[in-house]
Amino acid sequence: MEAKKQLEAMDEYPDYVIGYVGGSSNFSGIVQPFYYDIVSKKAEKEVEFIAVEPTACSTLTKGTYTYDHGDAARLTPLLRCTP
């Protein structure tokens, strides 16, 4: 919401929204307000969303994607394992 309000203050609307994926809600936090505009038909123009990740610790494009229990007793819900 903050990025959208800052752009509105400058009377601008983005062509691209780029956000980091893999550590927290950075990508979803920056994309959501603009994505909502698109699905609710309020967008001023088409926006391209680009997700980026670090090459040193890529979690989406490399490695295996597996789940396991978070404790030895296997009582916790399954958690995603990181390589």
C-alpha cells in the first residue's frame, strides 16, 4: 500500500513490479495492491510482476522441494525443507 500511495502522490502507475521471493512477504506485499487493481478492473494499465531470488540461496529454481515434520516425534505439521 505504501508503494502504491507514493506512486499516486507522483501521479504515476508502474509498468513493472519487482519483488524478492524466498525470505518473507516482500513479493506479495508489493504485488498485492497492484494485482487487486487488475482483478477488480481498476488498473490504469497492464502491469508485469517479476519475482526475483538470490542465486546464492535460490529456493524456487534449484534444489529439491520436499516436506518433513519439524520435530522427531512427528507431531508438528509438515514443513518445507530447504537445501
